[in-house]
Amino acid sequence: MRKLLLGSTAVAAAALFAPGAMAQSLSGDALSASSAAGTSLRGLEVRIGGFYKAMYNYTRQDNLNVADARVGNADFSNEVEIHVLASGKAANGLRYGVALEIQNDSVRQGSNFITNTGNTGGQGTVFTAATPVSKSSLDFDEAWAYLAGPWGQIRFGEEDGAIAQLQSGHITGFGLGGTDSGDNNQQVIGGNYRPAFTNPNDLGDNTKLIYLTPQFFGFDAGASFAFNTQEGPLSGCDAVNITTVAVCDKLSGLAGVSNRRRNEIQAALRWRGSFGPVGFAATVGYIGADAVKNTGGPSPQRVDMVWAGAVGTAYGFTVGGWYTGGNSNTNWNTTSRIAGTTVDDRRADAFLAGATYTIDAITVGGHYTTIWSAGSQTVPAGRRDIGWAVGGNYRVAPGLDFFAEYVNYERKEQGFNFNNRAGSPNTTTVDIVLAGFRVAF
């Protein structure tokens, strides 16, 4: 999940850990890495940083309320991230370190929800609150280690893969990042109302091995590999038998359909240079992954996607965009089947285009993105997600930013029941306004 303007661990760590000429230039800022004081621990320089973000949010969703339950549109919310970055250098010149990102955005936990227990004796619908669990419980977003030298950099752990590390043209440096910001998705109620745009950062932080080359004549490259889409230290299932195999990290086959990826490979090549006052970058990439085998029928399709993006900067303007397409469903998932034994071989095609302008301490911008995909595998019509966003931020002082943005989502899928009610619409829209401040330390 990316919070643009927010200096994710990947961005901060890239600025801190990059070996010489291979410094990675991802979108966002590296306040946490650059401003945190360093201390020495067993030869390692340890930096602690992060941010606190507070905001007002207004969210309007159509076709959400029912006769017995309604939700308001406005709320206050906050978010905290703590970044721990450690780096060291061996006597032979080998550089090494770790990056940890601790966050409090565990949201939409089932135990937080209120359960509808039905109608009793003319008293109306009775709702029973489940055992409350704090939405501010801490978890890890990313946790990885690295080795680096003149030959490049190797990373291992929960971290974005090669495409996200080397992407170009993903214009999100305004407000909170528009349609690629987890902040607006956190305000949307119901998974069917949340879009799935297949952004380069949405491949996930599954545990992987990554290699990034140094830069030669403006070119650098990278590759990454993950056995599956899971993360963390355990197997994911510890039953006496493997009846819970569907949740196991190492799931390779089951009698049914799973849209999880296996043996995921990412590769990317980037070029960066300048022509007078104009800076330019372009990236091409590929993601391929096997599908979990269906032992009781046709297996899902393999994922094979190309990715290409470009960006130009001059005189305070940044303009860019990207395209990705191939055999996949939304969110880089595998496609399975439409009905019965009919294999669903529909492809996904997505793009984003946008621009920002920065003058002194103010940045404004916007982008537009869409994806055509198979969507639900139970209906043949196909899915279309459209999103656009505008916003800006103002740097009041080092580490202090004010931000505001507006985001609009629209999902259309003929024949799909969005809210599990009779007469469900074929289109649903969401409008979100976010405004607040962020303090980075």
C-alpha cells in the first residue's frame, strides 16, 4: 500500500541504502531517512523516523444504505508509521542493512463489525456488537534486508518487486497519491465498492528475492522472484492435516479455484537521462506467474503481463503515464473460469496518465486511470474501473505538510450484484474528499 507524499519505507530505504551510482529515484520523499538522527549499534547506523498523519474525510457511496442501517459521510482519522532503518559496511566494502515499517492501519477486521441477528417480536432489527478490536493495532507493512556493492544490490523480505522499484510515469506526487493511495480506500465500505486498478505498487509485499543492478550509461535493471503471494515467518496453516490448505503459503493445488499466484517473476529495465532542462525516464517490465492448480477441473490461467511507463520533468512540471496488459484479472490475479468448465481467457488492460506542477512549497496535480478486466468470474460481461483524482500539498516547514485531494471511483459490471440486494445496480460510484496535515520525523 502506498501513501504518496508520505515517504514509504521503500523510498526512504532506497535513498539511505543505494550503493553509489545506483540510487533509486522513486516517487515520494525520504524525510524519514534524511532527517532521522543516526546512532551506532554494533557497527550499524540506526535511524528511526516515520510520520503522524491526521485528516478529515468525506466519503459518499451510492446504493450503500438500507432501511435498517445507515452510515454518515464524514469522519476524522489518523495514521502512524514508524520506520527503522539500519545500515552498515564491512571491512571489505560490502554494505548491508535492514528496513522495517511498522504501521497502525489494520482496518476492516471482522471482529469490529456489528452482526445483524434478525427481527425479534416486532422490535425491529436487532444488532449485536462483536468483540471490539482496536483498528490501531500495529503490524508490519514491509520488512527486508539487503546486501550491496559495486555489482548492485540484493534485497530479501517483504518488499515491492522489480517493477515497482524501477517504474516510471506513475504520477502520484500530489495530495495523498490519488487513486493509488490506501488512505482513500480505507474510507470505502464494502469490497465491491473498492476499485482494483492494477497499479505497479499493487503486486504486493509478498516475501521475495530482488536484485537491482548499478546504473550504466543511464540504464539500470532489476528482477525479483517469489514462490507465492504470502508473507511473514510461518507456513500459514498448522492443522493436523492440510484440510486448511487453501490458506497455506505453499498452496500449489486444491479441488477448487484459487486466484493466487505461484512462482512469480518480475523483470524491469529503466533508462534515465536529460535533454537540456528536460529530465526523462522510461521503464519496460514483465510479470509472469503460475496459477494454483485446480485438481477438480480446469485450472486458472497463468499470469503474463507487460508493463511500460515514461515520465518527463521540466520547469516544475512532471508529466507521465504507464500501460499494462496481458493475461490477468484485476490486482494481478489469475483468471479462472466463467461457469462450469469454461476457461475464462479474457485479458486485462490498464493505464494511468497524469501531471503535477510544483512551485516553491506548493505541489498540485491529478491523474486519470482505468482498467478493463474479466472481473467477477461468475458473470460474462466483464468489468470496467475508472478513477480520477486532483489534489495538492503545501510544505509549511521541514517535516510539516498540509494536503487535500478529491477522488472519484466508478465500477461498472453488467449482471454483477454489488450489494447482495435485489435490484442491485450495474454501476457504483464513490466520491472521497481528504484534507489534513502530516508531520514527518
